[in-house]
Amino acid sequence: MFRQQEKPCRARFALCIPALAFACAIPFVVSAQGAKDGASPAAAAKAEAPAQESTRVPQDSPKVKELEKSLTAIRLPPGFSISLYALVPGARDIAVGPQGKVVFVGTRGKKVYAVVDHAHSGRADEVVEFAPVIEMKMPHGVCFAKDGVLFLAEQNRVLSFADAESSYRNPAIAAKTIVAQGALIPKEDESDNHSTRVCRVGPDGKLYISLGQPYNVPPHEKLAEFSKWGIGSIIRMKQDGSGREVFATGIRNSVGMDFNPVDQILWFTDNQVDRMGDDIPPGELNRALKAGLNFGFPWYGGGHTRTEEYKNETPPKDVVFPQVEMVAHAADLGMTFYRGSQFPPQYRGGIFSAQHGSWNRTVPIGARVMFTSLKANGSAKKTEPFAEGWLQEDGSYSGRPVDVAELPDGSLLVSDDYNGALYRIAYIPPK
């Protein structure tokens, strides 16, 4: 929870930070060069917007044939097929526009991409850099509100774009500042580690953002500050940036979350502690039944495994343990509930999630898409591999899945930052 000399919010489980109020809901527009907060958007666009369209990513690279060949090795259940959807450099977080026309892809670098399949062929024919005149840093988290507003969660800033689907080609598209640069987390806590944000707009209309903490296990002296800011938590706020509060704590680094459309409950993945051994601690798939829950980190390194750094301390009461304990170090990242009808009934309403693949395990594991079915009461039932084959026998990778998202036709997109690509998984019923 936020802890400072603040006045309590209406929310029961969190406190507001008055010092951050100026950073949430900034009324002016950002455009060009980051565009320095307060600059005239018209002047900035005129001075810095290029005359030509946003840079296009060629889709006829020699790499296409190489990837198409590698996809023949991917194992899927009967009736399913996988194909290359688009070449997207550094492809990670995926957001499909409410109109179903444009797919937006965040990265760990400095760019966001817009991907379009104009011909409705199952293969994108246009990939362009989105909002290139805005200087970005780790523009990873992309998500939509129902009214079509695109939110972009960077390492330490949050922007929104009112008409992204219709204006994605405009290099100087206007952006509204939701959380100003340097106000999402303290600048001194910026790190290359665990800074890829993900976001979702919840059924309550609020914007949810995960804030990974920058250590393998944080030192004791950092806990109070992290608690105040919601680092190592999932925070939420109104869509204008006001009313910021901590929704869930005890989270090491969540890079995937989604709301169950049936009961509106938030689920999220969590990456767990490194260098504890090949088989511990497990990765996590969690379910947050309400606000104010603590999911155990740093007292627990994953599942029921205690961390060395906090093993002699008493954990908080009522720690919530994961719905699913995934295999250790597989790096569980993006996830989505399957809302469509193209796939067979046993997949409808379940969870698809991506495992990026281990980096510090003696025998590598992961690099696959998992499927978790649910019980009638909404809890997890069974988790099993759905798409695998990117991990080679020699321990190398031919691809590394990051995120999953559903297209309007019910097919599934998978991002791969190793190859800079999106794949499409479709189902064709047997005749």
C-alpha cells in the first residue's frame, strides 16, 4: 500500500500520494521529442513531424522463408496450424484494437508498431512505426479502453492516444500524458531489470499497470519505498491518471494480466526468483479475487518456496498462493483469456499464456504457449503445453514467445522478440 502522510482515498486498501497528483491527469498534449511537457502540440508537430508517413517495416525480407520453415517444427493439438503473421522488430506486448482493424505491439526498445491485415488474409500486409516523433523509453505496455483509447505504459511514463486505430499512420499523432515522465516510479529506481510494464483497462473502467521491482530479491531497506509507490505490485488509477492506488502487492515482476470476462476477476503471471536452483521456485499464475491481497514476495520466492533473504522473517498474514505453480524458470509472461469461438469448446473461456524460456537453468525449459482450463467456480483446473517446439534439443532457441492476444476471428497471435515476429494460430475443423 501507499504509505506517506496522505489522506486516505475512498478505496479501502490504498492511500493517495498528493505529491503525485500533478503527474496524473496532465491536461496538455505530448507530441514530438517526448514532447517536453507543456510544449504546444501544434508547434511541436509543425517543427518536428516529418512530411512522409511513418516508417514501414518490409514484409518481404529473406527472413520470411526462414521463419516459415522453422514454424513447421511447432507442435500443436490436432486441427491447429501456425503461420507467420508479421515481421515486427522486438515484438512483445500485443493489443488488438476494439474495432479489430489494427494490432499494436510494444517493445523493450524505443518503438511501438502498428500492424494491419488489410486483405483479411491471415497475414499482415502493413507494419509501421507508431508515433515516431515521440521519444520513448521501453514502450512495452499497450492496452485499449472500450472506447478505443490506446494506453501506452513505458518504463516511467504513461501516455494515451484517443484515436490510435484510425490515425496510426500519423507520425505526429497527439498523445495525452496520463502519468508524467519520472512519476510512475522514482527515477533512482529505474533499471533495465523488470521494467517492462503491462497494462489492462478493467471492468471498473480503471487502468491497471504492473510495476516490477528492479532486484532479484529487494534489500530490506527498499521495502518501505517500494510499498509507497507500488513497486512490486499492480497499481490502478482512473483513465485520466487520478486516484492512483495499489491494487495487489507481493508481486516480483508480472508481465502478463487479463480479466476473466465471466466473473471480472484479474489474473496475472509472475516471474519468480533466480539462482535458487534448477527446479525452484516455480513460476506463477495468480488470481486476485479482490483488492488489497498480498501474493507473498519477497518472503516467498515463488509458490511456497521461501527466499534465503527473508526466510527468518514472518510473512504477512493471509498470503495468497498461486492458482498454478508453473515449472521453475520458464519465464511466464503474457496471458489472455480466450473469448472467441473459432477454437474447440474445451479452449473457450480458458487462459493462454506464453513462456519466454529459461536463461539460467542447467537444462533449458519453456519457449512455448501454455493453456490453463478453469473449473466451474472460476479457479484453475489444469495447465498443459499448447504450442511448443521453439526449444531445440541442444538447448538453443528458434523462437521465444512473449505475449498472446486474440484476433477478431478467434485466431491467436503470439509475439516472439527473439525473431521479431508475430505468429497466428488458427483452427480448421476436420471434415
